Amino acid sequence: MVSVLVSFSFQESGIFINFVPNITNIFMQLLSPQVFPDYQLIDSGDYEKLERFGKYILRRPEPQAVWRKHLSDKEWETRPDAYFKKEKGKNISGEGNERGEWILKPNMSQQWFINYRYKEMKLRFRLGLTAFKHVGVFPEQASNWDFIYNTITSLRELYSKQPIKVLNLFAYTGGASLAAKAAGADVTHVDSVKQVLNWSRENMEASNLTDIRWVLEDALKFVKREVKRGKIYQGIILDPPAYGRGPEGERWILEENIAELMEACGALSDKQNSFCILNLYSMGFSSLIAENLIKNYFPHYPDIAFGELFLPDDAGRKLPLSVFCRASTMSYKENQ
């Protein structure tokens, strides 16, 4: 017997499915940041997006925006402080990223800062214009930062005399690491690119946080070694790319390596009190794949939520940017 409750809202919509008599609660949701004053998706369409990060407006490619733009061509031309111009013949890197260059107006800075706040969490990110169209932060992940902060806060009540250990894999510039640290966790941040680790450290210092453990290594190799050492973590966060390279040339292909990585991570997870988040940015991947991976390799979680992360533009369109699955040994609703 299946009981289904469907609810919708602009900020967050979802399907709650409760299988009886199985104890697992499964939440299917669409999530977007609830309060993020320093970010705005102004418009999207024709494979582009027009965004505001702090005081600057950027125009850059977006393959998911297959509909038509809402604003006029003139507004798209005049409003951006910088736009990303794809390099002909070299648009796609080995990791699937678009190569190109940023064309800047005279008042535009190469680097600047934005803030994100939630409850007592105060994060600050240094942004920059990269050759792969990225700027150093993925705003749709703010929903996960809130979840991380809430869940670790709850875990600290259970582990009052020992640290909450969190492992962040493919951690990029560290939004999830900062959220975990702001909640009081001991954080291990793993990425294979030294420049990205340095960028993450800048964000930590700008956020007035300290003592994140930085690891420059291939994620799968690191996790396997942690399993051999008998390490246990109360939080595991994974944000694997479709393609990637380790610092020693190790090759990562999502479809080929994700099951092995998830199995190893499952062995690191605290079976009593813990959480896990899996983000998948690869186009064509369903959130059901993320859910199946969590259920298969983390069977100790009674609460599982999966779905999509999106950003709403000012015209009301929802731009899908990532599928996710997150699970916890605690009540999911309490930690949203």
C-alpha cells in the first residue's frame, strides 16, 4: 500500500511517499534557495542565463535553458557587466567544460565577494571569472548548505563530547565545507586541483572560519585509503563531475566509477548517526539514479530525499541545474 501527499509552492515543491510497512520515508522535491540577496537569476533562455552576483551582472552559456528569453535583446546586451564568449573550435574541455574568455565593461572587477547567511551561518565567497565560464560558486547549492548546517547542529546535540566528522569530496571552492565548519564540524575537504584548494582556503578565511583539513588527492584513491584505516564520518558530501583528472593523472568517468566510490563511502559512514548528500550535474542523469545509489550503498538511512535543484528566473521559469539525493539517520523534515 502506498500513501502519497503532493504539495507545491514557488520556493519548494515536493512529493512525499510513505511506503507501509517499510520504515523508509522518501521525499521527492524541487529545491531552490529561499533567501539569497546577493544572487539573482534575472533571465534565462536561448541557451544562456543572465545573473546578478552581488553588484555585478553576468551573461554566460547555459545548455539547460532551451526556452526563449523573456527580456529583449537590447537588455541582454546592455545590462551585463561581463559576458562569456566561447572560444571557437575549443568549446569543450576534457572534463566537459566550455572554454572561452570573459569580455568586461570598464567598471567590472576580475574578483569580488558575495555573502550568504542562514541562521547563525555567515559565509563569504570570493568570486572570479574563469576560462570555463564558472565564477566560483553554484548558487543552487544553498539549499544543501542549509541542510548541512541544520543536520550537523542536530548531530552535535547527540555527540556533545566528540567531534562531528564530515568528508567533502570533489569539494571545489568549498561552499559545503564552509557550511559544515560553520555548524561546528571537523571538515576534510578533498579536491584534485591545487588552485581550487587555495581558492577554498580564501573563502574559509573570508568567512572567519579556521582549521578545515585540505587534501589534494584523487577522491576515489583517498576514500579507499580511509576505508583501510578504519575511519568513520558522520557526514559525507559528494559532488562528482562527469569527467575529471586526479593530481597524478587519475581518470574519473562518472558512469564507470560512481558505484565503486559510493560503496567505499558507505563503509566510511557512521551507521548510527550521520547524513549523506550526493549531487550529480551530468546532463541526462535522473535523480532516481542518485536515490538508487544512496539506497544501495547507505541502507541504514530511514529518511531519503531526492529530486532537482533549480533557480527561478524573474519571469517565473525554473532553471534545472543539478539532481540530488540526501539522506539522514534523523528525521528529514526537522533538518530542511
